[in-house]
Amino acid sequence: QQQVKQSPQSLIVQKGGISIINCAYENTAFDYFPWYQQFPGKGPALLIAIRPDVSEKKEGRFTISFNKSAKQFSLHIMDSQPGDSATYFCAANRVGGSEKLVFGKGTKLTVNP
Amino acid sequence: KAGVTQTPRYLIKTRGQQVTLSCSPISGHRSVSWYQQTPGQGLQFLFEYFSETQRNKGNFPGRFSGRQFSNSRSEMNVSTLELGDSALYLCASSLARGTGGYTKNIQYFGAGTRLSVL
């Protein structure tokens, strides 16, 4: 059973544009929502994470928006750059319970110059 | 500080063989988790070890097993390989497990072992 649904599967954005990736979760016990960035040939690297007591978190050009009532969270990449081209995964788990991360299927982002 | 190290990086095996993959966590990290990544299924949790004990297991057959040593290094083993086992196997380590706040539970991934079963 997929517990984190991610969309879109792929995304093409022009340099300088805004990239938006959405995720929805089912398990209300989840209390930690990280986003990982993966380049070809590399393992996923933590990009930014949010807890459900916060509605938005910003780090540089990357922002997570969190809607607890809708059980949705999204990643916004402002001023997208060709170097941002990668696959992005949202994930969720319950810290203090099962430590396993439940991942979305991933979004392949291409930023055209 | 060195990151998570996985060896080997690439493996080619044939059906029916067995394989052992190795993971060295970040120094001081005690929790190690394993994930399988395939184009069709994405990232799926295999198992997690903490203090040499398996704490959690994903929905994989018994052919997939693992262990953790006293120095936190971990190995996973796949016996009787099948074509469908071809995947990128990722190891992730974290400082703590369930305590110490969110920061200590951040999982850091290695580059993975690419397994091809022919």
C-alpha cells in the first residue's frame, strides 16, 4: 500500500521559473516530512524537512508548504536553475516509532537553460 | 567526516547465486537502514538495524537478510537471486533512533550498490 503519493512524475521548467512538486500522505501518525534530492549515480541527499507543527519552512530557494488538515505537503523551488535538475523524493515517517522512511515515487525535474 | 560508504558499487550476478552488500555508516551513527530502489517501485524499505538488532523489516521475502556488527557496520545478503532483484540497494545511517529529536534521526544515504542479476 503506497502511503505517500507524489506528483507530477516528471516536470520541465525554464531557468528562473518555479518548480512545484506535491505529495499527499495517508498515515496521520507521520510527524516528519523530508524531501530528498537525487542526482544520477548518487544516493538521495536530504534537501529540506518539515514537522507538522509548522505550515511553511524556507531554506534559500527551497520552500516546503505543509497542510495538515489536507494531509498534503509540497516543495517549491524558486528561481529554478539547470543545476537543480535531479529526481526529488518526498518522504514521511514517525520519529520515535518505525524509523523507516516511506517515499513517494519521485519527480524527475528538468530545468532548461 | 566521511559519509556513508557502500561496497561494492557495482555487482553482476546470475540467477540462483547469492550476494552480500556492505555498508559503513557515518562515524558515530548507530542506526542503519536498507532500501531497494527500482524504476517501477521506487524506494522501498528493507530493514533497519540498531545496536546489532533488527528493529523493523519491510515487506520482502526471507531471501533478503541483514545484520549489524558491534561497530555499526552492516551487511545485507540476498540468497537465490532472481531477475527481479536487479536494483540499486541503498544504505542510510542516522545518529539515533527515536530519541534526541528530529535532527538526530535524519537519515544520510550512501551512493548505493547497483546489482544486476542476469
